[in-house]
Amino acid sequence: MPAVSSSATRILGIDPGSRLTGFGVVDFEGDRARFVDAGVIKTGNGELSERLEVIFDATRELINRHQPDTLAVEQVFVSRNAGSALKLGAARSAAICASFGSGIALAEYSPREIKRAVTGTGAADKAQVQQMMRMLLSLDTLPQADAADALAVAVCHANASRLSGALAAAARRA
């Protein structure tokens, strides 16, 4: 595990999917972000229960390896297919449940909030998110789409936390 200074915050972002779940780990110190790790949990073609177990086990292993302060997860959105949304919700729940007992905080953001936080528009496409993650985290190459989405979840949480802290400080001064 890379060393993290005591003043830095480590965030594990999760972009849930029943077949591909993206993950991204980023350290934040003030407004500076440092890439730690990213990738995709591939669940294969088994039964849903088997795929959920893969997500749970892999997320728990990521938490143990990286020791994040916060698990930030994308919320479920319902488009045209309710069955897909239910599977997505189950994948999301498997990742969240993997954090139980670890003592880390949990944060959740909608897809539009995440896109707006990293691209300036809630209607950004995957390519725009990938490009922004490459630029914001000074990556040599574009991250894989699901990994970029997970990194964006982490960046969104860091931005929201900084804003919340600044507003709280302003309210105390007022």
C-alpha cells in the first residue's frame, strides 16, 4: 500500500455493474489529487448471486489493501429496463456491504452529480469523463471507461467534501 500522509484523505470510488464494476482509489490533500489505483472487477457470466459474491470479495480486498477513509458509490438510476436497474442495485449493495465493519464512511452520488463535478455538465458522455480523469489525475493514458467512472465518483466526493467544509467554516465565522 502506498504511503499516505496523515493530512491526506483516501477515497475508494465504485461504479457498480453486475458484470463490470469499476473502482478507483485517489488520495486528496487540500485541492491536490493523487492517483493511487484503478481497474475493473470482472464478474464473469455466472449466476447473479455468484457475480455479487465476486463484487463483495473484490471490494473487501480493495478496502483491506488501500485502507480508504471513504467509500463513494454511484447511486442507481432507472432508465428503460427495471430489471437492469435491480441488478445494478444488487451490485451496488454488494460493494457497500463489503465496507461493513471497516469503519470507513460511505457517500453516494447520482450519475448527474458525478458528471457535473468532473466535467461541468451532468450530461457528459463516457469519453468526456475518461478525458477529464486523465487530465485531473495526470495519467499518461485514458483509464478504461468503468475505472474512469469510479475515479470520477472519488473526485466528486472530494469536491463535495471540500465545499461542505468551506461552507461549514463560513457559517462558523458568520
